[in-house]
Amino acid sequence: MRDRWDSDAPGYLAEVRATGLAGELVSEVAPREGDIFLFKPRYSAFDSTPLAILLEQLRIERLLLAGTATEMCVTQTAIAARELGFKVTVLADCSATLDAELEEIALRCLERVVGVHIGRG
């Protein structure tokens, strides 16, 4: 993905499928016709992307976040979203982690310090 900034979802997905990197999984979660597709080059989905502008244009107020590495990308995105004034819920049961202990620490911090709602179950 490095050096890819064109947001060509079909081209990028074809490349991923051709390399054999979890092609079946990619097909299941791939953007569909009409979906918006942005590359996320950093931990936070807001860092070096037009996401904040897009959400403002769509008049989005609340974000439901899920992803891989709760203690990294999800946490950084949640913090940035709160700093931008969004209401944020992290869907803890829909996220993955590399370290369960660090995930719990991150979730507690997000809830108690940052003001993020943590959705479970």
C-alpha cells in the first residue's frame, strides 16, 4: 500500500487478490459499489487522510469504531475523533487485539480519560 494514494479500490483489491493475501477474506469485506474508500497510512484513520472533511460533509456526529489492534489503530482513531468533536463508541467485541491486557488498558483509558463509550456484548 505504500505510495498508493489514488483510492482506486477495485485496482488495489485486484492487486491484493492476485498476490494471494487472504483473497477470500478481502472479498468479504471489500467496498461495494457506491462505498467510499480511503487509504489509512497511519495508526489514526484521521492522520493524513481526508476523513474529517468527508464526515463533516456527510454531517456525521457519531462514529462506531471497530478494527484490528484495539490498543493501537482503534485507540488512536478514537482519540483523534474525540479531539475533532465526534461522539465515539468503540465496539470492543468487534475488534481484535495483539495483547488482551493492553487492549483492556486502552479501553479503560478511552472510557475514563477520553470520554469514549465502550460497547460490549
